[in-house]
Amino acid sequence: MRVAKSLMVVSIGIGALAVGLPLGQMAYADGGGTPSSLPGAMPTKDLSGFANTYWYVPTQYLPSYQYSTKTSPKVMEVPDQTVWHFTSTDNGYLHGCSYRSVDLGKTWAPSTIEGSIAPNNQVLIGFYGELLETSPGTLVQSGHHTYFQMQVSTGPVEKGITHWAYMAQVTSHDSAWTNLPGTGGQGIPTVDTGC
């Protein structure tokens, strides 16, 4: 629902910009032909504060739902702990590694992160592992803390997971650093093995 609303806003903006022009042509306020001259263009969001940070799923957001054609019942709740390590940022993009476990830390699925945060705080992260997975979300502020509010549905047709969660930042000063929720006592140093 949130994505459709965002797309609607974009299409209204483009439609208003191109009124009176034949389809396929675009006019810019300064008469030029470069996207940087679009009316209302915003600068790229500075994400440098996200470089070399870690994020995890707090306990209350671990529940996710797994669908499988090979189990009965076909849908069951599983704990989904995901860890992100943003290694670098540039031009509004995030780069790094992700690790996901849905079996209480017995196995971890690593993937490479290529994501972006738009100036309006809309997030889209691509996870490149065994499958390409995309996850939309929003960067939100609560008090002095920043969170990623994310949603994902992923997996092959015969088995997949649907999950939404707030991702919270974790540092070496937090208890979750050495004892991630839903992992049987594993911590960031043992999970972050490179992607």
C-alpha cells in the first residue's frame, strides 16, 4: 500500500511536469535537458554516518511467517534474525553484507547489500545471495534513535518467508553485540564472516 502511494506521487509529479507535451518528451524549468534541472530537485542524502555500522532485529520483531509446500501446516511462524553491516556509503547508496538465520542461529545465509535511501527517507535494499531479494522500507526517527522499518517476502515458489521489522543499530556497547536475539547466544563477531 505504501509503495503504491509513493508511485502515485511520482507519476503525478511527472504528469504535472509534462503537461502539454507530446508523450515521450520532457521539458525542464531552465529549458535544459538534464535531470539535475528538474524543478524541486533535491540533493543526495548524506549517508556517511551509516558507514561501518551494524543493524539487527530486536526480539519483538523476530516473528516472521514461512510458507512451504512440503510442510503441514503450510504456513508457520519462524524467528528471522537478520544482521546488516554497512561497510561503506556514497551518493545516497549503502554497500555491505547481510546475514539471515531462520533456525535460531544454526545456519546463516550471507548476501551482499546494495541499497539506497532517497531524500524523503524511503529505503530500498537489494540483497544479492542465492536469490535476488528486494526489501522496501522507510528510515524512521523515534526520540534520539534511527530505525529502518522494512518489509520483505523472499524465496522460491515452494518455500519462502514474509517478514516486517524495525532494524535497530547495535554497537559493541550493547548486549545484542554478543547475544543476538533468536540465535542461541551468537553475536556480531561470530556472525559477520564476510559476504
